[in-house]
Amino acid sequence: MEDSCPVSICIPFYNAESTLLNAIRSVFAQTHKNWELILIDDGSNDKSLEIANSIKDSRVTVYSDGQNRRLAARLNELTKLAKYDFIARMDADDMMSPTRIEKQIEILKHNPSVDLVSTGLCSLSDKNEIKSVRCVSDNHLITSKKLLSGGSGIVHASLLGRRAWFERNPYKESMIKSQDTNLWVRSFSKNDLNIVFISEPLYFYREDSNVTQKQLLLAYAMGRHTILADAKSNFGLRIKSKALANNIAKTLLVRLFPSLGVKAARNRRNATSASALEKKHIEDEINHILSTELPMVSFKGDSKID
């Protein structure tokens, strides 16, 4: 039966030549086939744009203006470019389970009061090795404390949501890191974060490169901005004060003892190992994605792309 709900799958990319093709493969591997794929370049200076333009399928559109406007601006742009009422996020260095879009769409179709669906994640190494899984329960609830302490459970790039929500809640373009957490806090402040969770690792996320001293310190700085500037209604002074104190403590740890701080951050992210059965299932899905053929024209240097 033909999929009845069209979805706009949106991938912004910047210098992602080593991972972009596999991200695209995971779109073509979806069991839900009624989609458009929007690839938007953020001023790459590697072969990423050439790779994107090599995909020849009527459902795929590539945009490039040669500028580097950063992620938040590109995400807002994608909302405007999307043709359909359901919009799926994805990052250019990740992959997703072949059933991700199908399962998220089913929830939105049958729950008109829900705006967003997030999934669990599987953390991958750069060599596609399974490092851990992180999932919350289906009935996981968002609270102000969880939002400010990093326990929201929302996997930002796994989101599939209604266009109207993204139009009401644009990303804050001055945020150069942690744009997602800032968005959850601002939407929660105005009682507009109606989200449900799928407790399966349907998003395959590479995060080792994000867990560095520089990236952590930047994320903590952006977190302090969010607490002080955007945590308004629904965030009490006590909760904000505790979150700020915790942020400062982590910042000092990473700044003064970088090896220890980075190791602690990585250990928190990789705390839950996949079961043998779960690992085998994910490995099978990854192998299916990697073997998915793409409608491509050759380009100079394509033999070097994984």
C-alpha cells in the first residue's frame, strides 16, 4: 500500500564528505517511501556539495548559496523550504533505522494533539561500531528540571514534527551550539512542547567528535545563556539556580581538568550498553543501509568516499 503521509526529510550539511552518502542511504532505505529529501549546504569547502548534487532522484533537492550561516539559520530555512506538513530532522554525519519515519508518522497520524516525536539513539563510533544506546520510556515526561539538567530525553536530530510547530518555534539563530536545548526551553516556557517518545534506538548518532574540551565548554556557555535569558515561564528560581550551579561546576571541571572532564562526559553518554539481541538488530540495519544503492552520477574523487 502506498504511504499516505508525505514527509520532508531535511539534512543540513557542512564539510560532511565522509558521512553524507551514508546518511542519504539511510533515507533511501526507509520503509516509508513517500518523502522528499532536502539537502542544504552551509558553505562547505570539501566535496560535500558535489556529493549531494550527484544524487539523481526527483525526490531530492539540493540548495546552496555558498554562505556559512550556521546550523540554526539553516534549520529555520529548511522549515520554509519543506513542501509537506510533516518535517523530519537529520544530521549529515548520522544514519537512521529503516523504520524510523514509518513509526513516527504513525504516532502523529493518530494523535492530533502531539506536535513532535523523538526516538532513542544508538551511539556509533566513526567506524560504525555500536558504543551504547540511550532511550527513555514511551511515557517519559518533560519537566523544567529535566530540561535544564540535560535530562529532557529529546534526541534533537531524530525529531519528526508538524510544520506548524516549527513555524511557531524557530531556532534562535544567535546560538552557535545547543540550539536544540534552547528551543525546548523556549517552547516549554510558552506551554508549546507537546512531544512523545519512542523507546527504541531508531537514530544512529556519531558523537565522539562532539565530546572535546572546546565543544563542551561552548555547549556549557550556550547552556548558561539559555538558563539566564530564555528559561522564563514554567521555570522557577530554585530550579534555574541549581541548573546554573551545576553548569558552572561542569565548566570548571572541563576547563581545569580537561582529560577528566571529557572522560566523564563520554562515560555519561556511553553508560548503557546494547543487549546482544539489540546489537545484532542494529548491526543488521546498518548493513542494510550501507548496501542500499543510490541513484548517482559519478563525480571526480567519488571512489574515496565511504
